[in-house]
Amino acid sequence: MKKQFLIFSLAITFLTKDCFANWPQFLGPQRNGTTQNENVPLEFTNGEPKIDWEHSIGNGFSGPVVSNGHVIIFHRKGDQSVTDSLNIEDGKIVWTHQYETDYVDDFGFDNGPRAVPLINDKRIFIFGAEGMIHCLQAKSGKEIWKRNLRKELGSSKGFFGRASSPIIIGSTLIIQAGGKGCGIIGLDPATGTLKWKATDHEAGYASPIASKIKNQEVAILFTRTGFLCIEATSGKILIEKPHRAKMHASVNAASPVLIKPDQIFLSACYGVGASVWKIDPQNKKINKLWELNNRLDSHYATPVRFKDHLIGYHGRQETGTEIRCIESSTGKIKWSSNRIPAGSITLANKTLIILTERGEMILAPADEEDFKPSARGQILGAETRAMPALSNGRFFARDKKKLVCIKLNP
């Protein structure tokens, strides 16, 4: 079974049409926050992380992506949503694209973009908090097409704007637009033409992932309403299951994690808890394998899969978090860290890279028996909430003022 899952993981990677050395989308090549092709040391050279270069940016929680020697960062300055393409070696600007945005956060939080760009087949797709989706040429930044999903389809704002990162499965660009009749939409990546739309689900903040089950390519989604399994080509709803908190002021924000091609881990706070589900898209069936509270309740960050375990943040960001390791087959807790500020976890081979929302970078060996950080250092300021990227021995991360490149193997 482990061999089958490895083959499956490789197949999902090739669906992105990008090579392993790149980090072309949300949570990386396999969209799971992990890579086996980066060897990250457990100590920083000279005892602290080395910032190779930095680039001034504006507001937003959209993380960087990397492809073919270029780093793409999506942010906001004034009333302009800005996409910068930077040289990976020195951070110098290759090109800049911008458009006017009118997004205003209802709660007085950040007004910048949230969704991470997607690089696929020499094109870049950016999805703004206001509901604009743009397709740009990766080489020049020239606009290929754009659509206003709010005005054209009725995409709803939700609590904090549109935040789910797009994905391409096969020949379909899939977006959690959110709204009546347009909860999930499928577009032609080359032209932006609408191929299908499905559900009335609000988008939420988790991003979709891909799976292939018995030669059928499906999108796995965790919307504000619950779980969805959709045929990528047609938009046909194969499985739909309500799965959310009873309270209104809540979010589903951690993305689904594949345990096996047909086994999905879901997690949320607000009393939802963690669970693993076995799905059978052909027969439109879903069965619960286990569901437990207070095991690995993920607020925003998506856990990573290590061997037969899951390692991730447990607890709500505003009330205190810790990192936990659980058995994916049972939910049994193997270890819990002390309190640690909320953040994200990236798994590079056997090294955990933790980036806290206070801007601290922590290295630790991935281990199912214990958590022993081996190095730590400050690289950014407060409100470091964007997902990072890892490519070619470099770690890219941002806060609300700058993007930094950390050389891990100088």
C-alpha cells in the first residue's frame, strides 16, 4: 500500500505539469506542504538564519510560489493589487502586474489578497479577495484573460473575502468562488471560459486538492458548508456531506489531507475536531473511519503527513496553540509540544520547518515519537500568516512589509 501511495503521489504531482524543484502552488508540488527533494539541515549556518535578499511588499496573506528561477508574490499597495515576478538569485524585479481593487475587510483586518497564486503551463493565475481572477503570462506578466466572479457569477464575500487558492486538475481550473449556484466553478485555463458551476456552498478558507481514484480525477474540497468530492472534468457532484461547526462565527480553513487516494483527513476548530473518511466516488459513498475532538483540531494551518502520522497545529489561533503528532489510522496522540505561536509547518524530507505568525523560523527533526526543535531564529515581523515556499535550497516567506529569501544550504 505504501508503494501504491508513492506512485499515486507522483501522479498527482505530474497533474500540475511542474517539476519537483519548483513550488508552483499552494502547499507545494503535491499540494500537501511536503517535498522529498529538498535536504534541509537541522541547524542554521553560524547559528541563525541567513537572509539572502528581501523585497518590499504591501498588505496581504498570499504566500509566494516559485517556478523556473522566478518567485511570484501577490500583494496590495494602496488601491492596487500587485503581482511581482522576482529573480530567485537576487530578488530583483523581472516584471510587475497590477490592477485596481476595491476590497474592504468587514472586520478591519488586512485588505490585501489571501489566495496563493498558481503557476501552470507557463501561466500564472491570481485570485483576489474582491473576486477577480487573472491569468498572466509567466514570462512577461502580460494579461491573457480576466474575470470578475463577483459581478459575473455572484461570488460572495464571506467573512474575510475570497481566500481559497485555485487548482488545475487535468484541463480544468477549479475555484471555490462561493455563492448561490457558483460555490465551485470550473474554467478553461487557456481562455477563462466557464465550463461548469456547482453548489451553493460558501467558499470558506480551505483550498481544494486533487485525487485519482480508479482512474477518475476528482477535486476534494472542504467548504464552509462541508465536504465535497467533484468530478474535475464535468463538475458533477459525486459526494456531498455537511461538516461544519454549529456556531455561525466559525471557519473551515485547514485544507483536506490525503491519507490514501480514497482516505481524506479533515480538521477544524469550533467543536468540529479531526476525522478520517473513506470515499467511493463511483458509488457516491462516504464512510467515517474515525472522528475525535481535541486530537488535532486545526484552525488555519494544514497538517503535514509523515510516515503513517500527521503533524500539525492544534487549537485556535487566538486562544493558544501547540503542535501535535497523531496516528492517521486512529487519531491517537503521539506527542504534544508546549505552547507555541500559531503558524505553518512545511516538511522537507525529514526536517520540519515551522514559521510562526510572530515571524520566528524553527527547525526540528520530523519524528513520530517526540518533538525536539534543533534551531530557531527571527526572520520576519508580526502577522506572518502567509504560507511559505521552499525551492532549490531556499525558503521564501512574507509578512505585511517584506518577502525574504533564506538560504538553507549556503
